[in-house]
Amino acid sequence: MRKKLAVLVALVVVFSLALVGCGSSEKSQEQGADEGKKITIRLAHPMAPGNNVTIGYEKFKEIVEQKSNGQVEVQLYGNTVLGSDRVTMESVQKGTLEMASSSSPNMANFSSKFMVFDLPYITSPENQEKLYKALDEGELGKYFTQVSEEIGLKPIMFSEYGYRNFVTAKKEVISPEDLKNLKLRTTDSPVEVAVAKALGANPTPIAWGEVYTALQQGTIDGQGNTFGLLYSAKHHEASKFAIDSEHNYSMHILMINKKFFDELPQNIQDILVESGKEALDYQRKISAELEAKAKQDFIAAGIKVHDLTPEEKAKFKEATKEVWTMFPDKIPQELIDMLVDAQK
């Protein structure tokens, strides 16, 4: 009996020690998170130095590292060093890269719903602040957060990219008829391809890192992009004409791998989200100024820039209006209505 009692007591002691050990382990893990284990986040994007998107991510890095007291290090890889935005976003989706930024047209490779932003003239500069509010605080932002999370991503910044303008290498373009049969670079976005076709051009999807050479070699005759990006990437060197068509709006959306984000300590999650909001506010404020400067730099470099009259711009709107109805299976009508209503 004494022997059995001794064994029982021993088992109770061992079990008690195990419970204490478990509690100590959990407490130790919590303390480790609080004490701050070094976290490195690699952020890849395709934009050139000095571009408004690039500057925004430099600000994001600065704020994150400051708020975390150096616990989080954000390593920036810009200018397509790690590949195009589609390639790097695929890496984030797979979990082999923590963060990447993709233009909204290229996000169509991951979810067709992002195609809504490519629809020609669905947004306008005069309603920009309303669009920001819908993305930051309204249903539009919640909608795309859910869309992103369904594909393993979490948006941190809906970075301002800007409005695309047509730029050509040899032929001046003032009306839709002037684009007829021109080889026009597009992204892989089906909407961008449809817009080029509606304007009578020959759409030529090419990755961003290859566009400069394509212009030089005559593989393409022109493209649509922001003056800021084109100038910072030195595309004015291979261009001669431009118009302020502002035919579609693009964002560069900064995404983080959802699983990676969810496994971070809560305080670090909060820092990333808060830093994204602060950097985004800064980035949007400087974007209009940088775009206006880039347009003047274009002119100073010898590019003939034609400012469309309201009547001339109306012709582009009318020529591309049919594109809105071409993708009912990929762009829900409720989403189109949501984006239009957000700007009222």
C-alpha cells in the first residue's frame, strides 16, 4: 500500500511540474514577443527611384522602424529588382516574400474584381477625395480587403499611382482616330486590352521592365501611363508626344502575406496598419505635386504635350464606353455601382 501511495504521489508531483512548465513556457513566449524579437520584412515593388509610389514606401519603412523602435526592419527592393509586380505578388501569395506592391491592373491576375478600376473614365480627378474616403473608411475598402484575404493577401496601402495618359514615340495623338493601328503597350489586364481595341489600336501586353526597350526598338508605338512614372523611368527619352487623356485610374496596392501578418504579435500588426495609413496620407499629398512637375519636365525635355479640351476628351469617353459592359462575369454590376456611387 505504501509503495502504491508513493508512486501516486510521484505522479502528482510530475504532473504538477509539467503544468508549471507549460505555464512558464507560455509566459516566456509572451515575454519574448513583448521584449521584441527582430523582424525583417522584405518589400518589393517595380517603381523607379523618385517616383511617388517609391517615396511612399520609403516613408512607410521610416515610420514602421520608428514606431517599432527598430524591432521591425523593412527592406525595400524597388525598380523590379526582384521581378515585375505580378511576379513579386505571386511570391507574397506563396509566402516566399513578405510584402509586394502591384498596380491595380496587374492585380487582375489574382482577382478579376480589381479590373473595375481599369474601366475607362470610371473615376475622375475631381472626385479623388471621395474615392480616397471610400477606400479608407467605406464599403469599397472593406470589399477589396475581403477580396484580398480570400486569395491569401492583406492590403496595407492603396497607394496613389495616378491617371494614365497616352504617350507615343512617333505619331501625335489628339483624337481616338489617331491611335488607329498603333501598337499600344498594355498590362495583362483584359480591360486595358479591350480599351486599346475600342480605340482602334493594337494592344501589346508587355511587362513594365521591358517597355523602355520596346519603345526604343519600335516593338510598340506608345503606351498609357502617368507622367510621373514615365519621367522617373526615363521613358521621355524614347517618346515625342503626349496627351492628358486621364483615361483610367490606377493604384499601387501594397499587400502583405495574410498568414505571415496573422502570426505577427498584435502590437506589430497594429504598427504596420497604422504606419500604412500615415505613409498613405503623406504619399497621396505629394502625388499631385509630383505629377504636375513631371508633366512640366516632359515639356522641358522636348515632348509635345497636348491638353485635351473637354470636347476632345469626350470623344475618348464615347469611344471606350462599350468596355463597361464587356465583362459581366468578371466585374459584378454591384461593384461598378459601388465605385460610381462612392464618387457622388
